[in-house]
Amino acid sequence: MNHEISRRAWFSCLKTFVTSGAAGLVATGLSRNEVVFSQTSQSTPLATPTIEWTGHSYVHPQKVLLWENTRKEFREALEAGKVKAAIIPTGSTEQHNEHLALICDTACATLIAQQAALRLYPQVTVATPCPLGYAPYHMARKGTLTLRKETFTAYVYDVIQSLRAHDIRTILVVNGHNGNHGPLLEAMPEWRKKLGMTLDSETYVTAFKEEELAKFLTSYRLLREGKLDTLARRTGMSHASEVETSILMAAYPDRVRSFTMEEYDQAKLNYESEFSPEVEAYLEPFTKQGWPKGENPENARDRARQEQALFATKEKGERLITIATQFIADRVQRMIDSTEKGAPWPEKG
Ligand SMILES: [Zn+2]
């Protein structure tokens, strides 16, 4: 693969070089050989970063996915010292309003992990994603599956330990579901101590800063301008709304369904009361906290999410994917550097 990259880069560069050399030939009256010689000695066009970077687009996107490799391919990459780090994507299988496939969070985390690994190719492998997360508060909506917190963290720990056994000493968990964020952060210090490695977790939406989002996302601009008039509208932005819908439109359009607010209202959904005892047991720890005056604001919030999803576009999704990919790739590169220098992780300051 690498051989092919450099050959193509060489030929494309050579073509440009010969063309400009030929033009120079007429202007200066020198022989062809002299022009080529003098230009070669003045600059080294073959070594420009642009050429190296173009080469990366020839990497087959599945190459960075651990589970798509054979044992031979993975072993040889490890033995050659090419694979220095792993990303473990974690997500959820949970309701994402009326229009997004339940796998949204897992799909987004895996996408960002894969894009970051391609950017850092061949240093990073993406481990098999964890498709379920900690999501009891979504259980009122049919289709949601949840793990207990301890099941989720035990699963992630076991994946980390497996990779560690294959001598991978740098691992970032890239999370796509808010409910997993706290349990992962909480577990990290103890896991680092136990495994003695460069280990961290990051939820990819951390890459998105409100100020930046307000430049191209309608809901964030309206928030900044003080035009999101209800608490439901101001707190319904992080789930199934403009951000996630845009990302799926850009990366996986077959996981997005069309809808209208008329259809939404006709469905007369109720997420505030009349739950079965089983569902009530899942919701109970959350109904006690965070709801003003003990009221369950879910119906209004659910509707606000649906409204804000209407702002989503494929172009916004592409921009969001680029921001998140850069953020995660930078983090993994810093972690690899830290492992190689024998420096402690997390970084100080
Ligand atoms: Zn989500």
C-alpha cells in the first residue's frame, strides 16, 4: 500500500515538475537537462508535506478497523511497530426521537474513531465498538436497551485489558453517548493504576464549543441570541437534534428518516406519566432530581428536539465530523507521544 502511495505521488509530482521545467526551457534558452538539474538543486519538491498527505487517501478505510483485519495482518502490523495505539468506540442503542436509527451514538463514535485513525495511519487501530451503554433514563421510549453501569464499565475494562495483553500501551475510549461519560471518567484513574498504561476516555462532542457551533448551527445561534424561549428548547439540543441529525445525514443517510411536526403531534406521545412498573423502576433514580418543581419536562423537551432536528443538513454534519476528527486525532497523537517519551498521562496543566 505504502509503495503504491509513494509511486503515485512521485509520478504526479514528476508531471508537474517536467511541465514547469519545459516552460523554463523556452524562457531561458537552456537545454532540458540543465533546467531539470538546476531546479532539483534549488528545491526538493518530492519531499513536500502535501504529497505525503495526499497519499493517506489511498488507505482503505476498513484497514484501520481491528475486526476487519485477519490475525496475520494485525500481527504483522504490530510486529513492524506500526500500530502504536487503539481507540475503543462506545455508544448506545437508544431512542433518538422519531427520525434517527437507535444505533446513532455507536455509529457516530465509530465514525469519528475511524476517521481519526485514518488521519494517523498506520499508528492506530479501532477496536470493536461497544454497541450498548448506560441509558436507563431513555427506557420510557420503546426500543432503548440499557446496560447497568457496572456491566458497561466491566465490558470496556475487558476490552482494554485484551488490547493491553497484545502489547498496546496507548488507548483512548471515544464515547458517543452522554450517559457513558461519567462512568468512564470515574473509572479511568483506577484502571490506569492497575494496567500501567497511557489510557483515557473522551466523549467526541467535547470537541464542539458553543461559540464555534453558533457560527454554523441554527439552534446554537438562536441560543446565543437568546431566542430559545423555553427551558425545553434550551435543554433539548444535545440529543437527536441538529448536531446528531446533521452527522448522520452526512455519514449514514440511510439511518435518517423524514418526518413532519404534524406527524409528530398526531402520534400524541406521552413520556411524562403512565409507565409500567418495570419502566418506572428504570426512571425512578432520575425523576427525583433535576426536574424543576418535581415536574417531568420530557414531553416538551422531546418535541423541542424534534423541532431542532429540522435545522440539520449534510453540510453541517461534514463540518462537525471534521472538527471532532481533528480533536480526537490530536488527543491520540499526544497520548502516543507521551507513551514514547515515558511521560505521565494525563498531561499536567
Ligand atoms: Zn445520541
